[in-house]
Amino acid sequence: MQVALVIATLRPRRVCLLRSSISDIDCNMGRFPPELEQAILKMCAEDDWSFIPTLLCVAQRAHIWLEPLLYQHVYISTDLERKPAQDAFFHVAVARPQSFLAKSVRVVVLELDHSGTPAQDLLERTYHALRSCTGIQEFAVNGADKMDIGPTLFPILATMPLRRLGAFLENLLPYPISMKDHAPAFSALTHLDVFDNEGHNSHSRDSDLIRIVPFLTALPSLTHLALESQPPAHCIQQILDGCAFLQVLAFMEPSQTLIPDLVPDLIEYLHGLPICDPRIVVSVYDEWEEVISSYEHSFWTAIDIFLEYRKQGRIDKDRIYTGDFHDEYSTDPTAQLIRQQILDVA
């Protein structure tokens, strides 16, 4: 009964009722066990992240429990609309002990190409803050190939127990660095979205994608790999043979709502290869950071649904394309099926 009373009051714009209810419970019924109070508050915070600043005002103990959740998912960008939130993050990195961010931050998105080249000052503040974030499990970074971010950023990433990563590997480990030698730093990595493609930046070499393959096959925990390129057949076969626990090899293109007509060419290319492997899938992305697990409509979610439905016989066993599930007006039955399942779960 007490639990129901507290949960019923945990709604936006009702913090006064919440504070009053908890006070009444403390005075009249005795305080909940701290573990139960913490579980209730965290459940409500995770149900509506925008409500966390309100919940922080409930009580001092609520502030202590919930403040770390404010920094669990950090988005750093050159987009000025995000500046207040990231300035707060940078302030905490300076003002609080390193252990606070180490225990708090689990996901970071670093968007460096939103509007031109990022200022060096932003990068330096980012590097400084990330050095304290040794508990990060998911990281996505794009752009800024002219900023030479690899020599500074990679050693920082190497201290993190990363499980998901989206990046231009050539930016992180530029030629002539041996990528394979650094694979042990990613021993926990299960999901990898490789943004590299032929000529993706001014430093690209024809052999870059071939150079990446030994790195990929040296990742001991990799299960889900997404490529935004069309490697030659022998490279694809090396990946399929060399990644011991690989469940999915996804070839990606932008959603056809963004750039039409790319997917048919990719499917034709893959069908023309002398390779037939059920792990090969074609899918589309709508946002570049979909490797992050909290992204509800991500291609990884769609692919997992696609493979399960194909296993059940609800999708043709020879089909390799998820369909453009991002397109709400798609007439493709497979895309509609996957989109509806994503919406139902969300």
C-alpha cells in the first residue's frame, strides 16, 4: 500500500505532493527501508528522464541517489542547443571527485561534425572530462577527421569497458598504427559500428578497410558488426571465418527517406558474391548514433527482430534485407512488421 502511494505521486509537476507524501510516510508510518525508497525513485526517474531534476528536490537522500543518473548518458556536440547540459557535465568533471563520473557515466555520444570544425577548447574539455569516465560502456563518435583526435582519444577509450562502439576506426587508429595490436583494449566489445568507407576523409587510403579486418577478427567478444562499406569478397569471408562469436554482419545504408536508391545496389552487390551466410544482413539507419542501446528505433533492434522472425518462418529464409523500418509509409510488409514490433515494445 505504501509503495503504491509513493508511485502514484511520482508524476511530473507534482513534486509538492510527492514531498508531502514521503514526509507523511516518514512521520506516520515509519520510513521505508532505504533500498526500497531508492528502487522506487530510480524506477520513476528511468521512466521519465526529464523528471530527474524535479525528483532531486524531494529529499537530500533522493538527490544523492539520483544525481548520478543525470550524467549516465552524456551528449557532447558543437550544437549550441546542447551547450548548457554539456557545460554542466564539464563543471562536474572539474568540481567533483573523479570517482563520481567513474560511477555515473555509462554512455557518451561525441558529435564533432554538427556545424563545422569543433573548437580545440571543446576537445580539450572533453578529453579532460572523459579521463574520469572510466565506467563508460557505450561510445559513439563521428567527424572531425582534420582534428587528429585519435592520438588523444584512443588511450582514453582504452581505459573503458566498452561494450558498444560506433566510430571511424581510421580516425582513432590512423595509418601506420597497427590496429590489430590494439584489439585487446576492446576485449568486452560486443557491438561495433564501423563508419569507415572508401574515401571517408582526406587521409583515407585504398587499403584502410583491408587494414581494419585483422583488428575485427582479433576482437574476442564481438557478436554484432555493422559496416558502411562494400569490402571485397575475401575480406567479408575473413570476417565471417575469423570472428569466433559473430552473430550478425550487417551492411548499412542511410534510410531511403534520407538517400533513396542506395540499398538496391548494395543488395545486388552482396547477392553477386560467392558467399552465402545467414549472418549477413542489410539494414538502414536514420541517425548515425544508433549503435547506442537506448536508441529505441535502432537498426540493431530491427535486425534482432528480423533474424528471429526469419527463424520462425515469418520472413522468407532467403531474404537478407530488413526493409526500411524507419519509413512509416513503407509498403514493404517486412518493414511494416518490424516497425510495428519496435513500436509495440517501445
